[in-house]
Amino acid sequence: MKEINISGVLEKIIERADFPILKCKEILDKEITTILGYGPQGRGQSLNMRDQGFNIIIGLRKGDSWKKAIADGWVDGENLFEIEEAVKRGTIIQFLLSDAGQIQAWPTVKENLEPGNALYFSHGFGIVFNEHTKIEPPKNIDVILVAPKGSGLTVRTHFLEGRGINASYAIYQDYTGNAHNRCIATAFAIGSGHLFETTFKKEVHSDLTGERCVLMGLLQGAFLAQFEVLREHGHSPSEAYNETIEEALQSLYPLVAENGMDWMYSNCSTTAQRGALDWAPKFYNVLKPIIEDCYQNVLNGNEAKISIESNSKKDYREKLEIELEAIKNQEMWIAGKQLRKLRPENI
Ligand SMILES: NC(=O)c1ccc[n+]([C@@H]2O[C@H](COP(=O)([O-])OP(=O)(O)OC[C@H]3O[C@@H](n4cnc5c(N)ncnc54)[C@H](OP(=O)(O)O)[C@@H]3O)[C@@H](O)[C@H]2O)c1
């Protein structure tokens, strides 16, 4: 356990060394972990647990995920079951269906929970927005959360590379008195790097804001705005793409990840430095109120409501495909598709 002090805020970080895999196995010795769902998180978390020798089964409906699981070596009737049966057989139930799927499957899951089970989430959505999701767990179970701070695909690739992905954890309900140990042991069983504590609410509010803003929404908006300005002023697609995206993702962002933005500002040309120092506050002034607005909409449940309502429409998939196709067909990403192929490692 490491204590860190950032601007007077003390935080406890739990590291792998605090919970070596042998200790996690002792804690989970008598448990059967059921993983419901085989999207990026379900697949990544279950394969990492299987590779580390934990007692684990998968619960799915018969469909695309079922086929993927079979292809990955899960065996029907041995460690792969339909959802109802898988919940009955498990003691720790990892609820990793899509957030919309969780709403639909909840009645089946709830009916088959036993006193003393643990219900595990990788996102606080279902519990925090239960006014909309109706996911209200019974009082006689543990309710825990481990939220990897990255894509489920990274959960798997980092594990295979011998690294880990940092995750937050939270205890919502401790019925057995053992919720903390169950939560932390499972977090390292799925391949987490280090863990920091949160609450279901804090996790969902920061996560929804992050994906709407800097991680995806704001990023796509900023990329497109700069790409279009360059194109409208006669720059070629290659030039606009390289100056906007390729240089960012391939060169600068990894350096920022490694060393911080202060280092980046100290290690670029004086021309870049002057310009970035002058322009950053202009973006800050425009963006901060928008991000605050987004956070307020997350906080008051609007964003959850929009997401649940749009997901439950019959033509949701159809409409989504049209929206995604529109992004795919933006000149910026058409350029990206062609230019990525020309990276030296791809030739
Ligand atoms: N994606 C991430 O990187 C990430 C990161 C951190 C946390 N999380 C959280 O982790 C959880 C899982 O996310 P994910 O991205 O891995 O999965 P996802 O792509 O959102 O969900 C896919 C899984 O849900 C199943 N599913 C959907 N609707 C269903 C229904 N009505 N009945 C039964 N199964 C249903 C799908 O099965 P079929 O193939 O049969 O449709 C599939 O196995 C979510 O709570 C998410 O917020 C995700």
C-alpha cells in the first residue's frame, strides 16, 4: 500500500505487491466467478483470470458472444452456460453485459442470486442511475466495482505484455464483511496494475464526463475542426492529417504520456513553445464551461436518460450505423485509413 499526497489530498494506492496472485487465490479459493458478457471487458477479464488459474465460468445468451467464447476455448456445459444457469453456479457474479443489456438481464440475474454472493460491476452506471435502470440489488449480497481505466482490449493486451491496467475500485454494499478482499483479489485476478479507491457515483460521473470530453467527444471535435480549417485553406489531406492526428498520436501524445506536458513544452522548438503557451488559455476559456455543462448533465442524470432511451429504441442499431458511417466517411478518417497503411511498420 502506497500513500500519495497530491496538493494535500492523501490517497492510498494498492499495488500488486500488496496482493500477490497467491494471496488472491487464497481469498478466492472457495469462490466460483461467473462472468456475464463477452464484450471487450468480459473477454479481457475472463481470459486474464483463466490464464492466472482462477475458478471461472462464463454466462451468455446464445449469439455472437457465445460463438466468440467457443472460439476462445470455453466449453458449453463445462465453463460456458446461459445466463440463468451461470448465475446459479457462481458466487461472484461479474455483470459485464453492455449497460443496456444489464437492464434487460437484471430480472434474471436478481432472481438467481443467493445470499452472500457478490455482484461485481466495471461501471457504476446500473447502480447509480437505478431510477432509470431499475437495478436495485438485494441487501443480502456484496456489491463491488473494479473499473479498468481503459478499453477492455487493453485489459487483455497489457496483461499479455506483462503490464497491467490501472483500475479504480469501490464497495457499495458489504454484506459478508469480506467485500473488500473479494473486490481487491478479483481486481488483481483480472490483471489490474494498481488500484485507487472511488465510489460508484464518482466512478460513473468521471467516466461519463471523460468519454464525452477529452477521451472521445472533445477529441473528435478538435481533430475535425483543425483538419477542416487546414483543408479549407488549401492544405492537402496528407498534410492536414499528419499535422492534426498522426503527429499527435504517434509522436507527441506518447511523449506527454511518458514525461508530462511541462516536459513537452520544454522540449519542443521555441516557436512551438511560444504558440502553445499563448493559445492554450484561449482553448481553456472556451472549453471549461462546456466541460462543466457536460458534467452537470451527467450529474443530473440527463446523459444516462439519453443513453438508455436511445438504446431502447427499436431502430437504435440502424440509426447508430448511419452515424458511425458518417464519421468513417469524413475525409479526415478516409485519409487516416490510407495513411496508416503507409506507416513503415505496415509496409
Ligand atoms: N468497453 C470498455 O472499454 C469498458 C471500460 C471500462 C468499463 N466498461 C464497462 O464494462 C461493462 C461491459 O462493457 P463492454 O464494453 O465489455 O461490453 P459491451 O460491448 O457493452 O457489451 C457486450 C456484451 O453484452 C451482451 N449483451 C448485450 N445485451 C444483452 C442482453 N440483452 N442479454 C444478454 N447479453 C447481452 C453481448 O452479448 P451478444 O454478443 O450476445 O449481444 C456482449 O457479450 C459495461 O458496464 C461497461 O460500461 C467498459
